[in-house]
Amino acid sequence: MRHAVILAGGSGTRLWPASRKARPKQLLPLGKDNEVLLAAAVRRGRAIADDRVVIVTAEDQAEATRAVVSDVEIIAEPRAKNTAAAIGLAAAMIVRRDPDASLAILSADHHIADEPGLTRALALGLAAAEQDDVIGTIGITPTRPETGFGYLAIGAPTAIDGVLSLKKFVEKPDAKTAELYVNSGQFLWNAGMFCVTAQRLLRELDVQLPVTGAAVRAIAAGTVPAAEAYAALPSISIDHGVMEKAERVVTVPASVGWDDIGSWAAVPDVRGVDEQRNVTAGPVVCLDGSDNVVLSDDATLIATVGLSGLVVVKSGDAILVIRKEDAQDVRKIVEALSAKGLARYL
């Protein structure tokens, strides 16, 4: 049977102050028509796996996650150990009840404009994984020389129409290299979505990350408490820990309007803009300005006059004002708050 595993444990620090530890990015209503990102991810999971959807999140985010999607199985990790542990734990628990399970591994906080297109791409990736025991990735056709994403170097077509061999994973490039990648037509964005059988994934963990592999199997079997097993686990992503080292990895090119909403600058692509290219929400008035993102989460009015290219966000007890072109630097604010003993605002 096919299962969807949704990773929902991130904090989304680049979307502070709306995204906080208690209310991370995936729980925000950033989607079209104010849809919560996690709810959209669950819908996409059900499109490929019916009701066999599992969410992996942090223990301290489990309650807030259930408030958004109460009818989905939730696996709560005792501490954050990155995606290799999260995916491994889900695979180990699923394989106990379905030894022949195949997994579509998705993120909880991404935007997809063409959901039927994604479903078709995932179906191709899962078919390849089930037929040939390969690991499938979803590669997004680049629309710009983006430096904030990792890339996939593609190879020759496989026996399955629409599926390509994968030469290698490539780290986030500088601007010049990104432009070369896009112009070559031989690179795709790495969307962090994978298609693989649970058995193949667990075998890879046993080889590449044996401590993680043994721990997740022990947790799933109930022989070791999760908190005890997690304490000794390395914190490493599935990309670095497994995928970059694995053999027989393929990719499915997809043009589905994907965005990881990695900063406030991405919000216009998700929500759309008004005639002045502004994105607004809540009590907001923008006069004589364009290309702004201005959001207020309560009765506090935000008014701007003659300003352009800004991000202004009022959320709870904090206000952010930053140039839109510098939106990636919001993480520096988060780091500064921690350093100054102001973690209560995180």
C-alpha cells in the first residue's frame, strides 16, 4: 500500500514573527484563501495515499498540529534530530503493519499551485520505487537562477517514461553557478520530496546511518523508549545522511508551481498581489506604494504611505520591518533575540 509521510517539525525562523516555536510555519494560514499550509499538505498526501497519511512532528508541537488536522495519525519525536531520524521513524512504524509499504515523503510547509500535477509526479516516482527498488525524487523545473535551493543534476531517461536517472545532489549554488545550472537545462530544484519503499529506506539507514537505523526500529518495536533512543542519534538530514550516498536514485521532473515559502518575499507568489503588487492581510492600508508585504494578525492597524519594497508584519507581541530584498535575513533577528536573552519572543 502507498503511504504519505508528512514532515512537520520545522520552526520556519525566516517567517518570524508569525512563525514561532509554539506555532511554526506549517501551522500558519499562508496558503491561498488563508489555508493552513499543513492542511494543504495533508490534502496532497491523501490524493496519493487515501487515508494512509502520517505526520511526523515535534513532541511540543503535537497538540497544535492535532488542532489543525485532528483525523491524521501523528508521530511525535521527543527532540529534533533532523529529517533522517523523522523519516526513518515513520518508515519503521509503518513497515510493522504494512511490510510492503511504499512512501511518498512530503513537506508540511510548501506551496504547490498544480496539485494534480504533483499527484501525477508522485505516482511516477512511486511506480519506479515499487517496480525497480529505486529511490525517487521530485525535481522541480527551475524558473529562475535561485541560490536558496539545492539542485539535482539529471541523467539519461529510464525505462519508465517521465523518469530520469539522477547523477548527483548539488548544494545551494552562488548566483553565477545557479544561472549556469538553469541555462544548461540539466539541473532541477531539489524539492525535498521522495518516493521509496519503506524496506529500501530502512536498508539504506542500516548502511549509511546504522545508529539511526537501529534506533528507529527499536522505537517502533517498543523495545527502547523514544526519548532514550533519540538522545544518541546524530542530527542529519535525509539528503546528506542517505540520499547523496545512495545508489540507484532517479528523479521525476515536475512543473507544479512549487515554492518552499522560505521567506516573506515568497508570499506574493503564493497569495497573489493587488493592483499595486502589494500583499495585505488584516487591518492594513497601503497608500502610494507598491511591492509590499504588509500583514497584521489582530485589531492593530498598519498604515504605510509612499513606501515600496518592504515587509511589515505584526504578529502577537512583535513587529517586523525589513526590506523585501533582505527577507532572508530575518533569521539574523531570531539569532539576535536568542543572543540577547529575548527568547520569550521566539
